[in-house]
Amino acid sequence: MDFAKVFNEALPLLLEGLKLTVITSLVSIGIGMIIGLFVCLMKMSKNVVLRAIAGVYIWIIRGTPMLVQAFIVFFGVPQIIRMFVSDFKFTAITAGVITLSLNAGAYLAEIYRGGIMAVPKGQTEAARSLGMTHGQTMRKVVLPQALKFSIPSLVNQFIITIKDTSILSAIGMAELVNKAKTYVGSTYTFFETYLVVALMYLVIISLLMILSNYIEKKLKYEAKSKRGKRHRDQH
């Protein structure tokens, strides 16, 4: 085994795959945050139909493997659309982003819901007593705090999304694992190549975990400081 040789030869190809992995994850988590917010609000709505739609979406996404979802998006959806538009097709990257976004959106909806429920009800009642509508209360009082509470979980979901990109090699998306497969196919250096891939994932994920821990500690410190300030003001 010549790890140094494989590292030097494979690194440019793997870095190209890593770049696509990170960009795809960033785009997907951004779209997923928007989807998740809308689904969360739908699930917490007083409208039975909206709650049902949100519930079914979350149930389907959380109850099926992401690999199956990727196959449906990449192979199944274009097949249906081609019944009306004969030359329609998805690129692997487009299908990957859609799959990751829909998947992240379902989990982020629950994260947002937990953040909203963590906001003290007294603040909502105070806002309503000041004449704010339900929409204004959610937009100006509840959601800013809920998003703040959700930051550590959002970072954790980003970590999950980055790792989930490896599944998309199955539909031909040229992310990190797919690039590794290409190199392994011509050199048969399985152990060395996938060890480099594992180390690259480990570095990226470790940095995000450090960021998540830092944010979580900072939020706890701020909450503790506010409680201390309220206690001093009361005395």
C-alpha cells in the first residue's frame, strides 16, 4: 500500500468532488430551511387541510430511505413529466438538490416546531395584548427567538445533509464518493482512496461540530446572563 502516492494522485479529483458536495449541501440546506419553515407553520396552523398536508409530507420523507427518494426524483418524476413533455430530464445535480432539500425540509420543520414551542407563552400573550395580530406576533416575537433556539440543531442538520450527499453517488452525481469510485475503478486502491475520503469528511464534519458546540455554549451563556440580569432587577 502506498498511501502517499494515492493521496497525491487522487487529491485533485477528490477535492473537485468535495467542492460539489459542500456547494450542494449549502444550497440544499438553504432551500430546506425555507421548506421546513413553511411546513412547520402549516403543521401548527388551525387549518385542518394544511396540517394534514404537512403531516403527510413529514411522514413520507421521514418514513422512507433517502436512496429511494433519490431514485423517485431522478428516474420516476421525469418519467411522469415526459408523458407531457417528451424531452424532459433532470441532471443528477438537480435531482440531488431536490432530494436533499425535501429531506432536510421535513426534519427542519420539526426542529422549527420545537424552537417555537420553546418560546415562553407569556411573550406571545404579551405581544397579543399590545394589539399585534397572530402573524405579527409570529414574525416579530416568536420566529426570531425560535430560530435562535434552533441554531445548534440547524448546524447538526447541515452535518447530516453533507453526509447524505454520499448516497447521491447512486444516481451519478459527481460528489466526493462518486469521484472516489472513479479513481478506484482505474487504480483498484480501495483502502487508501476511501481512507482519504473518510478523512476529508471527518475534517469538514469536525469543524461543523466545533461550530455547533460553540454556538450552543454561547446561547446557554446568554440565557444564563439574562436570567441573572432579571434576578438582579427584581432585587
